[in-house]
Amino acid sequence: MIAPGMDTGQIMVVAATGLVTVTLVVLEWRRARKARLGWRLLATLVALASLLALALPLRIPATDTLQADKVLVLTEGFDADTVRALYQPHTPVYATDSVSWVRGRRWQAQWMPFPGNWPQPGRTVHVTGSGLESWQRGHIRYVFHPAPVRDGITHLHWNQQMPGGAALRVQGQFQSRRPLKVLLYGLNAPLDSATASPFTLTTRPKHRGGAVYRLITLQGKDTLSNDPLPVFVTAADTLNVLLLAAVPDAENRFLKDWLGSHGSKVAVRTVISRGKADQAFMNQDKKEAGNAGNFAPYDLVVADAAALQSLPMATLNGLRRQVEEGMGLLVKTDSGQGSTGFYNSGIVLQTLPPGESIRLPQAVPLKDEQAVYMKPGAAQQPLISDEKGRVFCAVTPYGRGNILHTTLHNTYTWQLASHPDDYDRLWAMLLHTIAREKPVSMEWRTGTAFPLQDAPVLLQAYSTEMPVDASFSFARNSDIPFLWACMQWPRRSGWQYGPQGQVWYVYGRGDWATLRARERTTATAALAGSGDTASIAQTPEGRPVPPLWPFLAFLLAAGFLWVERKL
């Protein structure tokens, strides 16, 4: 069979050979001597075909049996019935991990985690199980046979690093054919639980540094999983806060004491009359705080609407410019505000029914005889609302900064009623949501959500200068000059130190098996059929004919014709 894709020269050779063949056959047929005519014709055809085979790339066609051959790749959690259905005698079987290798011994599986060694000529790669790791995908073309989905957690997120005083929130979803319970466990005690999906579990860490919580899934009396939740608590960010008030009130006094107890610098200015104010300071002196019209040193300003209305226009314009440049502004709104300044544009207030308390999620109800709530406009993002959807706190982007409006005016009653956790949680969230962002010299992250022991992990750093650390060898990205990357292969699980003292966590091979399997299944299925064409196992058109055989056939045919003429 002539290989397809011949050029013009090869086609001309075939046409010329055909004309010569017809001519020689006619001449042999017309010869007077008819003895051994059939043998002469056969030798003539063999000689011409041999010359053609030497001139053209002839191939032996691939058989259907060869095209149907497979290469099986076993990944974690593969289904044995699927492998039995795909397996044929002499089928190469590779395993990507030790567990799959042990389970695949009945099919003579070889431990081969590197995808470059899987493709073979004429064989299709079939991947079975939960799928390939990130570093194994995208190199070859394959057919994917996913394993059945197991009950357990399918989506999960938590704040792995947080400042002191912030709340740990674990949010996720699970899939189960039977009732399932999710339990947050830490410091030798159960902290929160949920039985409905999606779920949110919360607690407030009291420690500093790294700690490993546990997320346990229970189905009846059976424990489906018990996986680590690493959390690293840093020192609380200290803020430079300015409190503006029209009149002295308990809310500002409690907020000042709470900020000061957490190490923040606080300046309090209570307006006495237009252009005059009483000042008080905590964790700083008057000289450090600057003059009354300078807002540049502050990370955020907390003010009530009446205090803002009493500010001179020049001071108000200075405040607006600082908000545009990134400073935060928290405005305590009330039903008596009448100004239409930049700080309350688009806010519509409504009064709660008489006698109704403010019920916030996971907090003790607040009683306020003049409680109001907001109907935010399109530019506002609701931040805190009750179960009826009534908004009590909302954020409005303004330039590079944010303006936060709140109608909660008596949160100090939580402190008086011995509920400091509710107070801490609310104000930590409000202030850190809008505080001026502090510049950082370097940001970095891992290339995967679950770095594993004895597996490659990509570390990426974002910095204008090369990270200097003897334990890491960073290389600059050729397209993004401020992106640096290096590859690590951690040998142990647990907390690890990153560049410049940063910390990250390495999980054991058995941690988060269900969640990682689902992630691998989704990513492997998305890339099935794609890959690097340089390493795709192609189905060949056939094996080339060795030139020795046409040459020997030509010698035999030509020799026969020469000898036959001598007889």
C-alpha cells in the first residue's frame, strides 16, 4: 500500500512505472517463444514492483488489533470493574501511586508516576480512578474513566491566616445520600457543627501562631473523614484611628478603650462648636497625632453624621481627598441626618417597628428604641443584615478607599452584658474591612490549595526585587517581571517556613482524600483528549517496508529473466 501524501515527483514515478509495465508485458506477450510465458510475465512484474518499492515509501498497513491496543494508567481510587473491562492480554498497566500499585498487582501494574513514560506507538492511554495530579496533566492525550463519587465534602474554604481577634470561618458544601454531620474540632474540644449543606462553622481563636484544627464528617456512628485545618494567627494589626463625635457618648468611649487595648493609636475629637473641638489621645501624644485638619496619618476615621456636618468645608474636602487615596471612613448614620455630603450619598433609612430588637447572625439581640436600617443603592454592598434582609451595615467604594455606613449605635451593651465576643467580632470585621491598606514588600502563595508531602509544590512570590533566602532558588517570570517562582519537594508534613519567615502547611498523603479526589477528577476530565502533541501516542499508518526485501526480489526476478533468455 502506497503511503498517502505523495508529492508530484512520486506520482510521476508511479505513472512512468505503469507505462513501462504495460510496454514490457505487451512485448513479452508478442514474443515468438511462448515457453514459460507466465513465469516471464510474473518476473517482469516483480522486478518493476521491487524498483517502485525502492523509490517510494511503502508501508505495511496497521492491523485493527494493533489500533485497539491500550495503555492503562491506574490512579487513586480506581474501580476494579472498569480495569477488568479495559484490560487485555499483554496490556501495559502503570500505577501513579503506591496504593494503586499494590491494588493493581493482579494486572502486573508497574509503578510509573511520570506521564512521559506512558505513551506507546499505536496504543491509546486510558486513565482510571480519581484522576491525575496537577503536574501530571497536560502532557499527554488520554481517555478518562472516572471513579464513582464518594460521600463527603465537595467544596471548602477557610481563612488560613488571620490577625489576632478575627473569627475563623469554615464554609463549604458536602454531598451525601444519607444524613451527614460536619464537626469543627480544635484544642481538644468540639467548637461548632452543622448538618445542612452549604454550611458555615465559626470560632474565634485565642492563640497566636500556628494551630491545626480538625474537620470531622460523621454519618451516623461512622467517621467518614477526619482532616486537618491549619490556621496561623498573626499579631493583630494596629491601626491609627480618629474618632469624630458631635457629643460625648458611651459608644465612642467603649470603642476607644477597645482599640487602645488592642494596641491601636486612637485620637478622639468631640465637636464643641463649629471650628472648636475637645481632643483626647490613647497610645500616642498630641504632637504625633498632628493638627486637626490633617487626616493623612490615619488608617480610618469613625464619625457620626452630625460631627461630619459640623466640619468646615476645607476640612471636609481634606477628608474626602484622603478617602479617595485609600483611607477608610465609617459613618454612624441615624434618622436625624439631613446632609447630602459625599459620605452619605444614596443611603435611604427606614425605622424598625416599635419594640423590635436588632437580631444579627450569631449574636445576642440588640435593643434600640430608635433603631433604623438602610435600603442601600446599587453602589452599596450590604455587609451585615438580619434574617429578614434588613441591612444595618453597607460599604461603598470611593476612589481607592471605602465608606462604611452603620446604623448600630449601642453595640457597647454587648460589653455591659458580658458578651465581648459579639462586640469583638463585629468591630474587628468593620474596621479591617475599610482600613487603609498597608504596603507590603512581598506577597507569596503556593501553587496548589493542598501542598502534599513527597510531591512537587510551586511557590510563587510577588515582589519587585528577588526574594533573598538561602533555602529557596527563585527564578523571575519572563512575562511578568514582578513574579518569582521556585519548586519545592517537601519531605515531611506539617508547618513549613517560606521565604522571609512566611509559613505554609504541607498535608499528609491521606489528608483531604475525598476533596482532593474530586478536584483531580474535575481537572482530569476537563483536559481529557488534550495535551502536548509532541508526546501524544499516535495511531501509525503502518510499518515501513525494509529496503532489503524489494532489493532481493529485484535480483531474483532480473536473474530469472537473464537466465531464461540463455535457455
